[in-house]
Amino acid sequence: MNTSDHVTKARAGWIPVPLPYPLPTGSELEDFSRFSVESSPLRNWTPEDSGPTPVLEVPISRASLDPAFAIHRGGKIRIQARVPIASRQTLSRAYGSGAARVSCAIARDRDQVWTLTGKGNSVAVVTDGTGLPGLGNIGAEAAMPAVEGKAMLFREFGNIDAYPLCLRANDPAELTQIIDSLSVGFGAINLTGIAAPGCFAIERQLQEQLDIPVFDDYQHGTAIVVLAGLINALRLLGLKLRDTKIVVAGAGAAGTAIAKLLLRAGARNLLVCDRQGILHERRAGLEKASTFLETRLGAMSAHSGDRRPAVSRPFLPARATGCIHASKMAVVRRANAHPGSKASAKRWLAHRTNPQQFSGSLARALEGAQVFIGASAPGVLEPYLIETMAPKPIIFALATPTPEIRPEEAVGAFIVGSGQSDCPNHINNVLAFPGIFRGALDVRATRINEQMKLAAARAIARCIHPRDLAPGLIVPSVFNRGVVKRVAQAVREAAVRTGVARVTRGVGE
């Protein structure tokens, strides 16, 4: 019987779903405005029956059309016990008097927490929902799907137990305090989706306070994969990083991290552009950048009435809204004096990049450049600008969900990398963070330093054999299981070499 011949068409606005189909029950039934069964009784019908096929009519909505909603229903991760509780004896050992004896052992020697609990393989994935890539300030609840997804990737690719923590906080100082208090049970902290400049201040302050790695993968993970891709792209062209003119569009969290890592790797002719054009030491306004945020916060503290007055965050992008309170300024003051904060990052970059001190627009910066790296906004790189670059230019357009230029529009480019998953040369931080955290946890590292980041980038680049390099293949696939192993090994060795590893036995064997 051709089932489709017997399905009665549903009315407009409804999707006919032929049965047999998992029937909604209980609370699930409330998700449907109505359901109807035509002809034979629903529960007694079988595919062998003759006559019209029963139809469950489902309202047309995003949830019924988008398959992504199906895998999110009920969440994408769960906690599962490693030890089955099948007897009173096991229960006592795991939770009762046995757990008490282990607690006493840890109280006598705090280092045993690494071996007698899950701390050594646990990562907290933390966000406040203010700076999700491509989404902006969507709030803690709305950030949960993304953070759960990242926890899935930690488990799938790095065999790491990751816990999504979506937090509500009023300012960077409060968020720092919360994460500090929660850190005891984790071997590392992964910050993600926190807007600049709060992300700079929080990461730096936490790393000063804690003896475990604190790593913002949106900043550093992206930078590491960009460097890996650039290493291979320049190899194809026979160019050296130190001799290559590179333009970075975007001086936010990702753009700043990319520029800093490229400088650390040996780039010398690097220009960074923001909305006002090329960063250079003579540009008006940069000398006041380090005190701007504190001045705004100081003005807030004079507010009469509420003990903790709130105003719109002056340091967030226009699309990101929220509030910050004036009662805690220590973290902001400390961050403003450091090149890791957005308030001083542009001045720091202006001092260390643009050796010829060019001024002007992005178009001026791109003249004769071999590389464009976009960490900015859709449509920033217009096709005609590629013609002004050096022969066989390299384009990394990383803005999401819409890049600075679409790959098909980048006519004349020799290599195009994108933040879009459906394009070749996908610059995806999934290539970086599972292996980096795996390596850091294996040696119980106290931090993830610049040498470890460089080692990770070079390891990713080496995942493609030189004979296999091609304009459409400069970074490996995220499904290449060898990537995590290579990155983890490189990170372990770098951690030992730079003195941030607690455990050194077996590394490099």
C-alpha cells in the first residue's frame, strides 16, 4: 500500500504527519493545539490495515520545522555515575562513611582532591550571555544551548567532563567573584560569550587569583586557529610571517587576541583597524582610553538614591544592552592599567603594530597587504578592495553569522578562510580548545600561557602534511581525531617546558 495515497491533507497551517509516529503524551500533548485521527481508531491501527492512514496534525512552527529543536529537547548533556550503585556496601563507600573517610584524607592533604575527585578532568564553561558570537547580549538563559553545546564538544573530542554555568551578574567584579567561589571543583575555567571589555578584566583577574587555567576560547581559541591556518597558507605561498603585511579588521576581543598572538609568533608588519580606521599612536582619543570607563563608573557612584545605581554599559557593543553597577571598581581599575583590557588595548596595539604609523581607513591599510583577517562585522571587506591587495591574497572572514565578505564574492583571493561551517577552511575554535584543555588538565597546569598557545597553533598546522596542503585545505577538519591528540601533546610539553605543570612524569613519552 502506498501510504501517501491515503493521507488526508491537513488544513492550512498544519503539517500532516503519517503514523505510526511517537505519540505525544502527558505534558507533551500540551505542545499541540489539537490532534486528530481520521478513519480507523488511532491505537488499533497498524500499517497492514487497509483504508486511510491516521494523521497526527502538528501546528507549523519553528519547533516542528527545524530539526535542531529536536536534539535540544530536554537538553543535550547529562551527568552519569561512573560507579554503579548496586548494593548497600557500594552506597556506603560512595556516599556514606566511605566518602567521609576520603574527605578527611583530602582535608589532611589538599592535593589529593586531584586524584580522589573529578576535579582533574572537569572544566567549568562559564558565560553571562552578554557576548555570544553572532548573537550579542542575549542573557544567561538564552546562552544555555550554546554553552551546553560546548560542554558536548569537550566530552566528544577531549574526553573532558564540562559543566555549563550560565550566570547572572551585574558587573565584571561580581562575575569574577562568583566564578572564583565556584572554582574549587574544577581543574580549569573556560570563559565564553562574555562581552568586551569585561572578558579581559575577568580573565586576567581570575588567572591572578586562581591556581588553575582560565581561558577565554572566543579570544584565544580563535586566535590559535587563525595562526594555524596562516602558517599553512603562507607555506603554500612561500612567505615568512615576519615579512608579510597583515591587516586585522576589528579591535574587539577576538581581533585583539589575534593581533597579540600574531605578534608573539613573529609578525612585524601588522596593522589593526577599528570603526574609525587604522590604529596608530597619533590618533586622537587613544590617550584617554584607559580612563574612560573608570570616569563613567565614577560618575555613576555619585548617583543619589539606590546604593548600587545602574546605567547602560558604556563598554558593550551597540547591540549589547545591560547594566553595570558602581559599587565595585577594583577589577575595572586594575584592568584599565593592563594591555588585556579593551580600555587600553587599542593604545597597546597602536604602540606595537603599524610600524610605519599609517593613518586612514581600512582601504588604505589593505593597499599591498598579503593577508586580511576579519573579526569585525558583515560586509566590511568589499570585493573591489581585494584588487588593491598583493597578488594571491589570503582572506580570513570570520564574522558570524554573516562574514566580512562571502567566499563566493572574494574574487581574486588565493585562499579564503571563513567562520561559516559550510565553507572550506572553516576557522573553528573547536580545533583548539578540546586539545588545549586536555593537555592542560593532563599535567595539572596552573595556567595556559603564550607558549602553550603557540604550541597548539603549530600542532594544528602540522595536522595537514605539506604535500596535502591546498588553497582549499589549510586547516584540518574538526572531525580529524588526531587533532586533539597532537594539540594536547604539544600543550603538555610546553607547560612542562615553561614551568606551569604540576605533573611532569610521562610527558613527551
